[in-house]
Amino acid sequence: MKRKPTKTPAERMYLARTRIKMSRRDLAHVLSVSEIMIIKWEGKGVDCLHDPKLSTINRIAKALSISPAWLAFGASFSDRI
């Protein structure tokens, strides 16, 4: 059975964080942001005001041990476009 692709950076961030069993509080601590900010970034809404900046995406990806390209776009450099 094929896994449903994640559509948004918020979904990918949540998926990556929960796969490594990291709490929102722990991720917030690693990134030096509030837990509320993590909740907003992982939010289901389409509020671009709460999208993390590219530099923050890189920090999030590093903290979650994932590719920044996958987090931001759902792709890796090896994917064909």
C-alpha cells in the first residue's frame, strides 16, 4: 500500500517530529522558540504569516535530522522534477 504524501511543510514537520518521538516543547527548546510557535508552524491552517523563514526551515530540518528540501517542498535533491 502506498503511503499518502504529505502536502504541506506543517504536515512534514509534524510527521518528522513525531517519528523521532520529540515533543513540541523539546523542539521549541532546541530551536530557542516558544512552544506556541511550534504549534503555529505545525498548524493545519493556511496562514502564511506563521510559515517559518528559510533559515528557520534549515534549523528545524537539522533538529529533526531531515532534509531541508523535503521539509520545505516534499522533495529531495534525488527526486526528479
